[in-house]
Amino acid sequence: MLLTGCTETGQPPSAAPSATPTATYELAPRPVRPGERPVHAAPVTDGDGRFQVIGLQTGLNVLFGTHAEWPAKGQYVVVRIVVENPARANSGFDAKRQKLITADGAAYGIDRFAQATKRQPDTLPLGAGVRVEMDLWFDIPKNAKVAAVRLFGDPPFGVRGSSDGVEVPLA
């Protein structure tokens, strides 16, 4: 009886399958709005919310709406964000929970009058996979220096309580 075998001389096959890159949307770049500077921050996640800060305006003395002109008590700061619900269930976004952090560590909530005048929502339902771009308007002391924005998402379905949020540096 004659037995024969073969010996492979090449590399053994990899145990891990090769990764296929995830396809991405090609979104056309758009000009930054007048007075705004672009912010190049990585996306962050808190609860069911994924956030990306994309623009910042500071030192605004007055705001103009469709039917109003209103002076700041100090200075208006506008943070442009993209908020997304990557979850499979409905979620929500509450602008009133978001905070602007100044260099001295103070935290400021949105200015609800400015938010309403500029037609930005206080609350927003986010369906599964929904992505929205919007502004957060803050009125902070005139000499305050902006350091960060603290963003809060809804807790995942079935989770009680709230988080400490996630900060995105703006300075």
C-alpha cells in the first residue's frame, strides 16, 4: 500500500475573515454660515443620542428673528450640532438639558427666548435612524470664554435616570 500526502508551502489561511469597509454616504460640503467658524469634532454618544458639533459663533450682541430683534444680556453663543438617534427605537432630544461650559467651569443652559425666536426646537422626537442639524442658543456673560458644550441624549429604552452627559471641547 502506498500513501501519499501533500505539503502546502504557502501561508496558512487566515482564521479571521477579511473586513469589508462599510459604505458611506457622500454628503456635499456646504459653506459655513456668516460669522460662524467650523468645528472639527469627532462624534460623541450619550444614551441614545449621537452628537457632532459642527459650528460655533461667539460674541453676538443681538439676535434677529423673523419678527424680533433682541439684545443679549451678555453675549449670545450659538453651537451648531448634528443630533442622531442610531437606535432601533424612538428617542427624543431635549435642548433644555444641553449646557455650555465656560473656562471658569460655569454651566449655562440654552436661552429659551433666543431658541424660540430663532425657531429652534426645545424638544424633538427622534425616530430610529433620524438625523437632525440644529442650533443651540446660549446667553452667557459678556467676558466669559467658551470652553465646551455638554450634550445629553435620552437614556436607552428601559434605562432609568440620566447621565452626566458628554463634553465636546470648543476652545
